[in-house]
Amino acid sequence: MTQNYPIIEERFLQEPPKRGAFGLRGRRRDYDEVPRPKGGQVLVYNVGGRHIVDDGRLGLDDDRVLAATSVSVVDVSDRVPVVVRLPIPSKDASEFTIQADFLCTVTDPEEVVGKGKQNASAALLGYLRGHHRVFELGLPFEMSRIHEVRRDVKAQILAYTMNVRPPIPGMSVTLNSVEVLTPDELRDVHTRLRKGSTEHQVASQQEHLGHDLERLRAEQSYVLERMRQQFDQEKAVYERKMTEERRLFDEWLELEVARQRRIHAQQEYAEIAPLVGEDSLSAAVYAAARGDIGTTDVVRALEEAQDRARADDKEMRQERLADQRERERAERVERERFLELARESRLEQHTDERQARQNERADEQQRRRMVQQIIGKLAESGYLDENSPDMRRLVQGLMLELVPSATDELQGLEAPTAQSASLDKPDSDGELREEDVN
């Protein structure tokens, strides 16, 4: 209940003595004798049985203040809430507690002080006790039927306050609300039942989720192992391709080095030829002119040069023809080998791509089954019908840990594109043509 309302404080005042030497100065009350009102409060002085309201203009040396025998602090705030609780009996020897909330406003502070209404809560409690019918409202009902009691009590109190106004002099009182408080024992029972049910549900949900988590982890491990095997296969194919490409490059480099050597030899011969002539005969004539050799040596050198020229010309023609044939054969063999390797590489690529697409489709089907099982399990357990933030965060965390995002899942369910379909379709003739490689 609200205590000390509407009279907040009341003090008795003594007659103030005279001040100054020999009492020549006038009388005046000290500041400590008179309480200081706060906002929404006024002072009411008792002067010879009359009550005078101080509107803030009475000084401490005012005759009425000096003659006052008591002073009261009155709360004149508008619509001050005053709560009153009234217990009423029930059918099972317990009690229902009625809580009535009144809004009070002091309209005449002088009358309030004059009537001595220091406690509005006590006055309103007595006002409710005066309605004897209210004590019979809970007798037909047990504690478990508190909702029916609330309906009857509210209707009865409203009707009573409308017909019989609260008799508190100098105050305006209106009923704000009426309710029947839930008994502590009933609240404890419902709390224990609710707690036990919640703990059972949480334990059951944790058990189901634990089984689902273990199963999903096993399925996820299987998917990861499949992906690792697929990666190892693709890595092996890539390494084989790189090894073959390095071998082809080494062969080409060897042929290119031989060709460059032949070109270098031809360039050296072209640089020396202007110095010695077209054959060794010019060199011999040049040596004879210098006196290095005689005429017989020149003739012999001429004959040898002619024989050597004929032999060199024949040998050169044979070597040129042999080189041309060998070059054509090597180019033909190299082209055939390259075409064969290109065919094998393309067939392996088609086979690997087809196997990769099959594995991807199998993984997508497995992932969809996982998602469907999760959603089905949650729906069977009734999780999707609950509006629990904790349960929603738990389910979302499991989804994010075990399966791809919803966007990847939806993209994975789409039909293969036209490009994928074209890659799955083999060539019409099943062979790689030379025009495709070139």
C-alpha cells in the first residue's frame, strides 16, 4: 500500500521566543522548524482550529505562521496511484488476492488536514471491505480456476465503485484497474511444470540432433573422400599430360639444334669461299704464286681438285637427297605421333570430364538427400513450427556446418547446360582430324 499519502509529513510547532537583547526584536520561526515542500506539495498551517494553505507567500515572520500550532505537508499532485490489496477466501482454503489501483487527486488540502486523512490506502482498503459481496466471489472456485475469479471480481469491483464513490473528504478518487494476483503456490507449480517440460524437450531435441549430427558427419566424410579421390585422379591426368608435352618438346628441340648447326656450317663456308675461291685449285694457284709450291704440285692439285669436286658433287647430291628423305620421314613420323597423342589426350579429357560430371551429379544428389533428410527430420520433430530464436540459430548453425549455402543448393539442382550436354556427346567419327590440330 502507498504510505503517507496525502499527508506526507506533520509537525507540531512551539511558540517562537523573542529575539535580540532584552527581547526587543520581533519573533520569527527558524528554517528548521518548518518543512520545505517539494514540487506538487503545499503547506497547511493549523491556526486556532483554522487551516490555512500556504501558497508560498507566507514568510516565517508572518503572524499566522507564528500563531500556528502545527504544519502539514500535503501532496496535491494530479492522479497519484494508490494500490490496495485485499485477500478473499477460495474453495480450497487458500486465498485470492485482489489488487485495485486507484488514481487520487487532492482537491481541498484544508479539508484533508482537517479530517486527518493521513493514509489514503487504509481508507480505500476499508472502502473495499465495506462491500461484503466481494468476499463471496472466490468461494465457488479453486486456485486452478483463477481466470474465472478474475472475470467476476473485475465486474463486481467496477460496479461497486460506480454506484458507491470512495468517501475520502477533500479528494477525488477514480478506479484505474482491478486484477487478481496469481498465488505464489500456483505460480511455483506452473513454473516447475513448465521447466520440466522444457528440459524434457531440450534433452529429446539434443538426442535427436546428436544422432542426426553423427549421421551427417559420416555422410560429409564420405563426400570429402570422394572429392579427394577425384582430385588425385585429375592430378595424375595432369602430370601425365605434362610429361608427354615435355618429351615432345625435347624431341623438337633436338631437331631444331641439328638444323641450326647445318645452317651455321653453311654460313661459315660462305664466309671462307671468297678468300680461297670456289675450290682448292684457287688455293693451290695462290700458293704457287707465292712460291710455296711448284708447277707439278699445281697440276696434281688441279687433278685432285677435279676428282674431289666430282666426288663432292656426287656426295653432296646424295646427302642432300638423303637429308630431304630423312627430313620428310621425320616430319611425317612426328606429325603422326603428335596426331596420335592429341587423339589420346582428347579422349582422356573427354573421359575425365564425363567422369567428373558423373561424380558431380552423384555429389549433388547426395547433398540434396542430406538437405531433404534434415528438413524432413526438423519438420517431423516440429522444429519448424516453433518460434524459438535459440532453436533457429542451432538449426542454421548445423546447416552452415554440414551442407552448402541455399544458393549453391538451388544452382546444383538446375539441369545441365547445353555446353555440358555437348561435351558429353562424342565426336561423330570418334577420331581427331589433322585439320582440327592445325
